[in-house]
Amino acid sequence: MYQKKIPVSLDCGLHLFMQVVNGKWKANLIWSIHCGIKRPGELQRKMPKASRRVLDSQLNQLVGHGVLSKHIFDELPYKVEYDLTPLGESLIPAIMYVAQWGEEHRVELEGLIQNNS
């Protein structure tokens, strides 16, 4: 099993927050589920640049962190849905604030990011 070389620091709230949402697609997954997209296939269509394997891995990490709950239906074909837990719902204002900050600084950030790519 993989072990991180540098131990995870959980000594402040920012480190805890980053441990939960750090991942290219995690904030998008949380937001999409908040907006009503619950099935893995629907999430894949919403984020076509993300591989299914990466999305599944990040969904499982979010379940493990208590942000999402996974519901497996006992039927064929196999059906899975995700929902936000109360802990996950508490992340929505933070994600909204970060998105608003990005929009407010879009012009400046786009220029800087394109110049440094």
C-alpha cells in the first residue's frame, strides 16, 4: 500500500480543508452533486476532460472524508448515486466564495496564468 513520504499536517483548519478538497475535480464534484447531478455517468458527462478512473477515485476519497454518501441500489443494471452529507453541504458556502473570488479577478488571473503556462 502507498505511504506518503511527507506526513500530512493536520494542525490547522486550512490544512484540514486542503486535505479534503485537494484534487483537480473535487470542488467540481461537490458542486455538481449539490446542483442535483448524482450518478457517476452524469458526473463524467459534466466533466468530460476527467477520466472515469480519476473521478471514481476522488468520489471515493470524498466518501471517505465524510463529504459524500454513496447509495448502491440492489438492482440490475448496477446503479449508484451520491449525495452530500451535512458536512459536505457545509462546504458549499466556501466553494461559492472561492468561485466568486475567481470571477472578480478573472481578467487579471487569466492574463497571469496564460503568461506562466
